[in-house]
Amino acid sequence: MATLTQQQIDDLIACRKVIVEPPRKEMTEERGSRRNDMRLTSEDRAHVFPVFMRINSTFQENFSAGLDYIVPGERDRICLLRCNGPHGEHVNEFLDEPDHHVTYHIHTAKAELLEQQKLPERYADITKEYATFEEALRYFLKRCNIAGWEEHFPAIARRSLFDGKGKP
Amino acid sequence: MNALEELKHQFNDRVSFREKRPGITQLVAPFYHEDGDMLDIFIEKSPSKNKLRVCDHGMTLMRLSYSYELNTSNKERIFQKIIAENGVNEDNGNLFIDTVKGSLYVAILQFAQAIAKVSNMRHWRREVVRNLFFEDLETYVETEMASYHPQKSYQPISGDADHIVDFCFNSRPRPVYLIGVNNERTARLATITYQHLIIKKQHFVGTVVLESTDALGKRDWNRLLSAVDKTFPSLDDFREHGKEYLNRELV
């Protein structure tokens, strides 16, 4: 299992990335969900990041946009960041005071969970950053610092109705 | 007592319900994935008379697809085996069990177990899938490429059992050798084999089929690329372009 420090995890999420395998122009419908994928690298090409985008076909609020990381030289692939809709409950049961929530949330990789050989993205925070898949994707693309994303997601790039912190 | 009330009683009042859509009830129960997200379990009327349906509306396969695709016949076969053995059906990605009201509790436990097993298929990427890759490659070459008369586990230099290729397509003027690569170990073996043949002044075309371009680190990539003549970046790419490549090389 890969070992990364929290600083390394945070830097991998924040580092400038380029799109090397662009997404399809349209999401494809497959076995109950709409799907799209792309592949990124860091600008120096040293790091590879598969990205997945999914929306459930029945429940459009059940969506996910995630940034994975291929650990160099290993067969490990870990999830660094995943933006979810309010699909159901999430619990951070490993905290001293486990918290449950049923709303939009963001999974973020934690180094301590990697060390314990648990899924690093087991930790999730409630978020107010988005309310739809499109808003989540916009937030995700900007947070992951992806160069040129506007070219591949023109509809997302159009100015959001809510341009600030939930204010029109 | 209706079915949901009875179910809540059977779970010792430790579950609740949420109307996801009219006619679709989401079960809120302490069953979680490894990432802390609750299992997606819904209860609704079944198309079968007097039955209820426990289902996931495609959520299990959607989650699995984040990092694992059922994109080979072997993976699909294993998936179908898992759900069949656990009494679960599939309709275009929707996993479900139809049950009578009195068996709803048991059906939910059974369904939760099946979801967990399907979700755990992603762990197979490192172990079982490694073997599935070579099995799929071998099956493809021996069936779809039979007309090229492949020779399996071939020794390019007679008596030299230390340097073997997975397949030889032997024809004038030069044979085409093929080695499958899915990790650093097999990449290094392929590099060593082809470099040895070059040193021994053998006339051949050295090819590799990768399981995935993710499989190797930068140095292993560089060493492999300097030793081989042709790299197929995936089994799908080999299936798509392998025959036309052999047609060009074996003329």
C-alpha cells in the first residue's frame, strides 16, 4: 500500500495539471449511470491522475466526480478527492466522535488512513460548494487546478448563476 | 403492521426510511462501504405480483466503475457468478432481489452482502486481474490469431530456456515475438529477453502487449521501450490493431 504524507496528498490535489486523455464530448449511459472519464498528469508529467465523473441515471442527485492518483512504480491507485451528491448517509466512524451526515459531501484522502491501510478517502466533509452535478464538476475542476478544462467543459465554464458563496 | 414497520422492528429500530422518489424508499441502515458511504439500498414494489423489490438502481456498479471496469469477458463472468451465487439479479445495471413481505429482512441482509462482494472486485486489480490479463491475452491469440500459427512459450534460441517469449509468429523474413507485460517484473523480463536476443544477433521483431500504461514506472518504461520494436498499450489496442500489424510484418 502506498504511503504519502498529508502534505504530499494536499500538493497532489493542488498541483497544476494538464489533460492528456480528454473526456468524451458527451457522457455515455452504461448500466444505470452516465459516465465520463479523463486522464491528467502534473505539468512535469511525473504524476498521473485518472478522473471519473458519474451520475446515476435514476437519481440525478447521486453523482460523483473524483481525482485518483496512480502511485508511481506500484499497482496502487488511490482516491485523493471525490465530490459527491446527497446519495445517502456518510459516517466518519474513525473520529473520536463519529459524525454522520446525509448531504453533499467531499471525500478527501488522509495520510493517517493510508498508514492504517484503510481507504484514504474514508474521511468526508459536508460541503456547501455545490448543489448539482454541474456545480460539483466546476468546483472539482477548479480545485484540482486543471489547465484548459474550459475547452472540454464549455457548458460548465459558462458563468455560474451563483457566483459567490451561495449568492446570486 | 406493514412491511416497512415490520422491517424496522426486525432491525431493532436501528433503521429508518427516506422517500427517494414516489414509490421508491431508501433504506437508511448501518451498512457502509469501506469509504464510509452507506450502502445504496432501495425498496419498492416489484413487477412480480405481491412481491417487493430490494434494489440499488445501478449505484453499486456506478461506484465500482470509479476504479474498476467490467470490460473483459472474464470480469463479466466473475461478476455474474457473484450475483448469481448470492441470489441477486441484474437489469441494465440495477441489482435486485424480488421477495415476499415476510422475507424482506433476510433479502436485505443477503443483498447487502452481495453489494459488498461486488464492490470488492476492485481489489482484484492487483491479484486476480493480473492472471486474467494473461488468460485473456492467451485466449485471444490462440483463438482469434490461430491463422498466424502462434507458438506458445517459445524459445528463440534452441536450448536457451532462460529467454522465452510468450508467443512466436514465425515467418520469413523475421519472426515476430510477443510478450505480455503487466507489472515491473514482467517488464524487466521482457527487456532482458529482447536485449539478450539483440546481443546474440538474432533477427526478429520484438513486441509487447501491456495490460495498462499505468503498470510501469518511468525507468522500466524507458528500458522497455529501448528494447522492443512495437508496444501495444493495452489488450484492447492489440485486439484492434494486432492483426493488421502482423499482416505488415509477416509479409
